[in-house]
Amino acid sequence: MTSSDERFMRRALELAERGRGLTSPNPMVGAVVVAPSGAVVGEGVHMKAGAPHAEIEALRAAGPRARGAMLYLTLEPCAHQGRTPPCATAIVGAGVARVVAPLVDPNPLVAGRGFEVLRRAGVEVAVGLLAEEAALQNRVFFTAMRERRPHVTLKAAMTLDGKIADTQGASRWITGERARARAHRLRSEADAIIVGVTTVLRDDPELTVRLDEPWPREPYRVALDTEGRTPPGARFMSAGDPARAVVAVGDGVPEERVRPLRAVGATVIRCPTRDGRVDLGFLLGELFAREVRGVLVEGGGEVHAAFLDAGLVDRVAVFLAPLLVGGRAAPSVVGGAGRELKNGVRLGPLTVTPVGDDILVEADVIRGPREA
Ligand SMILES: NC(=O)c1ccc[n+]([C@@H]2O[C@H](COP(=O)([O-])OP(=O)(O)OC[C@H]3O[C@@H](n4cnc5c(N)ncnc54)[C@H](OP(=O)(O)O)[C@@H]3O)[C@@H](O)[C@H]2O)c1
């Protein structure tokens, strides 16, 4: 691989980024076609499921100049008929001489088959360039494909002393306007937003994406509510498409309890219970089956603790406000029974971003045995 290979791959990754939050259940993908002279003759981005894949856009832009050219692609081309025809065949048909890609597509429908089609047709294939960058860009898609469940980000806003509400349960607004706007950006990248029923009863959130510009995708708005206590008039029920308001109840809840929820158009998912509460793994499986790939868990502390205890958190995103409220009874960002220090959930390197007067701290959860 050469330095120009890296330059074109960086450009492809930059193009892919334009699809952030728009492509689910598909990954973000960018493509660049480069003629033997070194001139870029076509670029493409995958902008939404059902729309052309990035390589098809780029090949279209290149036209006959794709013959003998190199194609830089941020993910393996598909080899199956999905919402659109297989891309690997189109690449061969266009006469591309060499394909450079960072990664094999973890989607079992692709998983090496796209490269196989290319190689068999005599196209040179180079895999591995900027693999780490490409995997991070599509971390949600990769986790979802590997785990066969959505990628889970735990998101909260807390005071410097770790409280997500005061002793009265008030939590509006801990952070400033810019942090709240950033939180809506996080929502725009998710396919579902999950809260506990206590948060629904106390805060009555809408769980919608509210950005300066209208957002074309609407995440599911989900309440964890074992006993079916969600009021049919709760704001998240009517804040968008009623069917995308989901109440996850225990399987023992009598039908008359959930009938009023169904009557306002909500989707009720009956879940088995674990320790008397909605089984989170089951619910994530149900959401995955509805094409949810990325989930934002927005509290409260009990729900955060439950996801962590179930080993179902991949990433945390915590806004930290320059505020102290104290109070033994005020909820903290992770409730539950707590852990011994030696059993704490370990996080990878913290990314710290100032957002207005607040800061956003993000990190991935580290799995596997603890290092000595
Ligand atoms: N600052 C922030 O970012 C932020 C965000 C959200 C909330 N808050 C604040 O947090 C407070 C509420 O937090 P909270 O911890 O008391 O309650 P919570 O986490 O919102 O809700 C907990 C309830 O969810 C239900 N639930 C269903 N399945 C569950 C499961 N598998 N695991 C855990 N819970 C499950 C349980 O009730 P059932 O057993 O009846 O189902 C449980 O009691 C409020 O004061 C709110 O203002 C702050």
C-alpha cells in the first residue's frame, strides 16, 4: 500500500461520514474511484437504506473512466441481492482493476463473499488499510453484527458530584443549551432511545430528536415498564409516530393494563422478566429484529445499573455540568446495588470534549479479563 492509497482511503472515510445517523440498518460507506493517472474520477456516499450503495454512486460518476481504475471503499462490497443488486458484480462489470478496502463486512450475508467475487473475476483486492479507523466509524454496525443485538450507549447528564437529579427528583436542566443540542445529535444517530418508567413518570420526556434542521429519521421511543404503569397520555406516546412509542412490559401484565396503551397506537412488547424486571437481553433482541442497530439508554440510574449488570453496555456518553447538588437521596448516574472497586466496569481511554460550559466524556466499555 502506498501513501496515495492512504490519502484516497481517508477521503472515502470522510465521504462515508456524511451518512452518519442516516444509513441504519446499513453501515456508513464512502467510495472513491481513481484513474490510473491518479485523478479522482468518481465519488460516492451511501446516504440511506434502499438508496444506491456508495460504490455504485462512485462508479456511476466515473462512467467509462472506471475501466482499469482503482476503487477505494470503506467496507467490503455486498455480494447478495438486498434492497439493491449486488455491488461486487457491478464493480467487476465496470472493469475496475483494483479494490482497496479496510475491512471484511461482518454482515453474515456478505462476510468475505464480496471480495471472493472480485478475486475470482481477476480484480486485485487489498484489505486492511485504515482498518481501525473504519471499524470505529461504524462501531454501531460492527457491534450489532457481531453480537446480534443493538450497540448500546449509556447517556446521562450529571452534576460534578455525579447526581442525575436533586433529592426532589428534578433533573431539568442540569446541563446548558449547547450540551442539550449535542445530546439531540446523539439521539439522531440512534435507532431507539430507552428510559425507565420512573423517568417517564417524573420527567415525562418526549424522547424525540430536536435539531435546528428537521431530521428525516425517527428513533423508537422506549419505556421499560414491567407492570404497565406508563400513562397513555405520557408525552413520548404522542411525540411522533405512535407506533414508534414502545412500552416494554413484563409478560405477566394483565391485558386490560396494556389495552389503553395499544388504544393510543403504542407498540407493546411483552418481555419475560429477570429478577422481577423486563429482561433487557430479550428486549434488545426484539429491537434488533425491528432493524434497531444503535440504542441510547437515557436513564435513570436504576436502568443504567441494570444494563451494566447485564453486560449490555458498549459505550458511555456522560455530560458533566459545573454544578454540585449533593444529597444522599439524590440519584446518581449508576444506581443499583453498586460494585466493589475491584469489580468496577472498566472503560477505555476517555474522550473529553468541552461543550459550552459543560464537558462531554465518552468511552468504550472494556470487556474481557482484568489486567494485573
Ligand atoms: N440527568 C439525566 O441524564 C437523567 C436522565 C434520566 C432520568 N433522570 C432522573 O433519574 C430519576 C429516575 O431514575 P431512577 O433510577 O429512579 O429510575 P429509572 O431508571 O428511570 O426507572 C427505573 C424503573 O424502570 C423499571 N424497569 C423495567 N425494567 C427494568 C430493568 N430491567 N432494569 C431496571 N429498571 C427496570 C423499573 O420499574 P418497574 O419494576 O415498575 O418496571 C424500575 O424501577 C429521575 O429523577 C429523573 O429525573 C436523570
